[in-house]
Amino acid sequence: MSLEDLATTLSTTPLAILLTDSTWLFGVIEAVHVMGLTLVLGSIALVDLHLLGLVERGRDTTALIRRLLPLTWTGFAVAAITGTTLVFANPQGYFTNFFFRGKLLLLVLAGLNVVVFHRFVQPRAGRLGHRVSGGISLALWLTIVSFGRWIGFTI
Amino acid sequence: MIALHDFAVWLAHSPLNAAVTGHSWLVPEIQVVHIVAIAAVVVSAALINLRALGVIETDRPQRVVVRAWLPVILGALVVLALTGVLLIASEPGRALFRTVFWVKLGLIVAATAVTAAHGFGAPRSRLVPCLLAIASALLWMGVIFAGRWIAYADGWPGAFS
């Protein structure tokens, strides 16, 4: 099944019809998407800025991450579910959109950055490693938000 | 209403309008800065409210948590106001003439006041901080909702466009 077939299949689902028929449903889901993504962005940026040595100095990194992780995951779950739902409104449009594709790729890279951080950087507890991980994460997430905003202008 | 209309007309012909509409990438990137500042408010309010509910940061007194994060909210609100003004300047006929925009401004005042109220005194009951936390969370969610709804709401009849 090609991406094109998948898009066609998705666009005939009851959810897709519900979204395209309603004048307000897309906007409501979009608003909830913003709530989820700001929770993800805010909590991750806080950890990144801490890794860069800019905020919450002198506090334990592991404890900070453990404290914020439930917030990040809650926000991510909300953003992922609402984001996936929004795709149903125009599957062909999103699948062929440069910024949508780029955003998904950047999300994968952000996930890889987390894996690398936990596996290799955190156990060594080196200052430089922390700073590089934090900087990469911050740059990726700012680009993800930017790409997300650009989808709305190009679709 | 007439004053608001005149203001919008003036803004539409101001150098500020020309500056922000001069490059097609500028408005989306101003929106990105706006969203980043919203994220700062959301995470700060979440930390204050979850401390009030006794979920996180329980090793620190509530007033310490409020003192650490309330300034972040206030600083982010300054960034939001500045980027908000630029976004209005880019399209003066949009937000100013939609009820939901003014509702949003009211909600921001209420949400900030309720969140800041966590810092006043040490309440004897556990109920007050919990109610403040729930009210704060709902108000900030209302702000985000109203903000997103500016794009969907109808303008006032006969308003500037």
C-alpha cells in the first residue's frame, strides 16, 4: 500500500468526514494540540536550558528530569493524539507537505537525541556532553515548532 | 468602536505594518516566538499549580516555587504582548474586531492574578491552594483556546477589514 493509497483510505474514514463537515471541530482539536505542544516544549526546554547551565543551576539533573518527565509525556501524548487526528482532515495535503514531512523527521531525530543522551551522555556526566545534548535538543524542538507553524501557511 | 476603527486604519498604514509584512517568513516566525513564550507560561504555571496540589517540588515551600516561576510568567507575558502587537500590526482588521480576542485579554488578567495568588500567605486549609491550582490551569487553557479561536471567529459586523 503506497502513501497515496493510505491517504485515500484515511480520507474516507468516518473521522475524516466528521472533521471536514464540521466548522469548529478542527479548531477545537488544534487548540488542544497547542496546549499539548506547549507543555512538551516548555518542559523539554527547561531541561535543555538546565543542561546548558543556564537555569536551575546546582540542582540535580536526574531529579529535574524525573520531576518533569510526567509533564513532557502528558503533553506529548496530547499533542500526538490531536496531531494524528488533524491529519485525517486532509491526509493527501499533509503527506505531500514539505514541512509536515520535515517535522516528522525532526521528531524522530529528537527521539534519537533522547536515546543518545540517556545511553551515552548521562552516565558519563560530562559538562560538555550535557551542553551539546541540551543545545541539539533545543535547536531541534524550536525547528519542530517552526515547521509545525509553517504547515498552516503552506497546506 | 470608532476609535478602534481609526486605530486599525492608522496601524494598517504605519511603518510597523510595512515592516512585519515586508517578508513572508516574518509573521510565521513571530508566531513561533509567541508559541515559545506560551510554552514558558504553561510550564511555569504547571510547576506552581502541581506544587500547590502537592504533586511535585514537595521538598520546597510553595512560596519558593512561586518566587522562582512567577517572574518567568511575567517575563513571558511581556514577550507575548510585544509579539502580539506585531501580529496585530501585520493584520489590523483581524483580532481587534473579534470578541474572542477581548475575552482572551480578560482571561490573561484573571489567569495571571489567580496564579500569582498562590504566593500570598500560607493558607491553613489544603483546599484553597487546590482550588487556586485548578482555576489557574483552567484559565490558562481558556487563554490558549481563545487565542487559537481568533483564527476561526467571525469579525464584528461591518468592522474594519
